[in-house]
Amino acid sequence: MLGWFKKKFGKKEDQIPASDQEHTGQTEPDQPTPSRAAEISPQPIPIVREDTQETSTSIEPQLPPQSLPDLTEQQASPGKKETSLFQRLSERLAKTKESLVYRIDTLFLGKKEIDLELLDDLEEILITADIGVNTAQELLDEARRKVKRQELSDPQTLKKVIKEKIRSFITESDRPAELVMPAQGPFIIMVVGVNGVGKTTTIGKIAHKFTNAGQSVLLVAADTFRAAAVAQLKIWGERNKVQVVSQKEGADPSAVVFDAMDVALAKGYDVVIVDTAGRLHTQVNLMEELKKIKRVMGKKIAGAPHEVMLILDATTGQNAISQAKLFNATVDITGLTLTKLDGTAKGGIVVNICRELKIPIRFIGIGEQLEDLRDFDPDEFVEALFQEQENL
């Protein structure tokens, strides 16, 4: 099953380490307050639609050029680039491979049969790789059934069973893995998550993918509680040569979104990506604020937001599950992005999230460069995870 950007999007390299910070603002009244004119970020952007030739120009002064590192093209041929990207994924999953696959290989080394002690040791490995107790138990139950039916006796065959079961957990979702663009009008993406997971940086990288595919993109700075968040999004806007709608610090986030929907409709944008403030999933008043933002979108554009994307930090392990459940209960999450998979031995959380939540993963982050935000391909992920050590 290919990721939804797999065939359309080119990739470029870049670096911009950043993270989102927590805010402590209160939920605003249910209607957005009257707003001043929305600020539009720096670069003049040509917006071309099939039915028009309209061009929009932003009005805000240009940000200092030193804050905008150059984007560089990869010169490798498509075949070599595809191979190197897979190899990069496999290398960036090294910590998870060490905590899961290599430990399984060590456990099975020299073993000729599957016994109770081996299964107990295997369970410990699965749990410590953050696959989760229930998911690990289901994997072992599958193995025990096959052993009992004499379908499985060799530990190396057991490894293949584990691999395929993990693949099935990742691919079994009751929602399509590909995003469905609306027949007309802008495609609205609402991005949510706790503080510090890298929402704004991820938004910038997603915008880069869309612009590379020839889509016009509008970014919306609905995180009005942290001044750095607006500045950071504007840097990404200038680097991607896309506009950013924002207001002054402390403004009603719903008012920013309200204005942005008007801009999107008036200018005929293809994609609108809304950055919301980081909040703990236990902060009830701030979770209610997300509901309000979502309602405002739906009132301005029917069916919006078309995607509610939750950004999760893979290094948090099982806590990501509780975050996802509470955000899902609040705004109905439709897709997930997991960041920082390269920095954790807890990559098994990918398996547990897919099994527990049945929400498709759109992207995984395996580094700071633009190409390190990968559109998630379950088969590619499993193959990279189980790639033989000697081939690395």
C-alpha cells in the first residue's frame, strides 16, 4: 500500500530543528471575535487555477534572509534515490531494530525448537520495544496456535510469522490510507498535538510536499499564544514561498481561522494547513478550544476540516496512545504523523498505535531534513525494520 504522496511528490533536503511549546490560554467564546485584517506573510505567490489566472501578492515586509537556509536539490537518479531513501529509513530505524529485531535474532540464535522459555523471552523483547502488552500478547497467541497445530516449529519461521503479523496490524485500518481531496474548493488540514512534538516544523515540510506537486498552499497561524510559533510558521512560509495568515499575539484562534477561510476562498487556494497551539491532552478548556476552531472551519467551508492530523512524538512511547485517544474523542482524528522515530528505541509504538486506534499513519519523521518526513508506507516500514543486519 503506497503512501499518498508516493507517486506525486519530489523531495528536497533541508534542516530546521524546531519544536512547539505549551501555552496556557483559556477557551474563547463560541463565536470568533471581530478581527483586524489578517496578516499575510512575505513572498509574492502566483496562484494559478484551471479556471482563472489570478495572482495574489503578500504585503508584509520580508524576513531577514539569514533566517532562511537554502533548499538544495538531490542530484541522484530516480532509481538510486529510491534505494538511498529506503536505506536511509532502515538506518534511521537503527535504535528500534536494536531493541526489537536484533534482540529477536540473538534470542533465536542456535535454537532448534520453540519452547515456553523462548516465548517468555520473546514477550519481554516485544514489550520493551514498546509494541505494548496487548499487542505482544496477540502476537504470541498467534505463535502458540501455530505451534499447537504443528504449523510452526522452527524459531526462524517464527520470526517470519511475527513480521507478517506486525505488517497486518499496521495495514488493518477501517479508514483509507490515502487522503481524499474535495471535488472543488480548498483542502483543509487541521494540525493538532501536545506541546513539543514538532507540529510547526512538520507543517512546513508537508507544505513543501504540496508545493512541489504544484499545489497552491495557504498556512494559518492559529497558535496565537506563542509568538515564536507565528514567527516560525512565517519562516516556513517564506522558504516554501507560500502565504501565511496570522494576527497579533493573543488573538482568538478561531478569528484567525475565520479570516483564513475567507482568504482561501477568495484567492482560490488548493490546500490550507492550520497550525494550532500545543496543548496537553488533559487540559479540558484548551481541548474545547479545538472543537471551536473545527466548528468555525465547518461553518465557512462545508466538510472542513477534511483532515484532522495529530502529530505524535514517537519517543513518548505508550503515552502517545493516551494522547491519541483523547484528541480523537475531542476532534475525531483522521490521520497521524509520528515524529522523531530516528531518536528512539520505542519504534514498536507504530505497531501498537495502528492496532489500538485503527487510524492511518500519514507520515513518519526520521530526521531533520525535508526528505526525512516520509509518507508512510507500511510495507516499506516493515521491510526496513526487518532488513538483515549484514546488509546495512
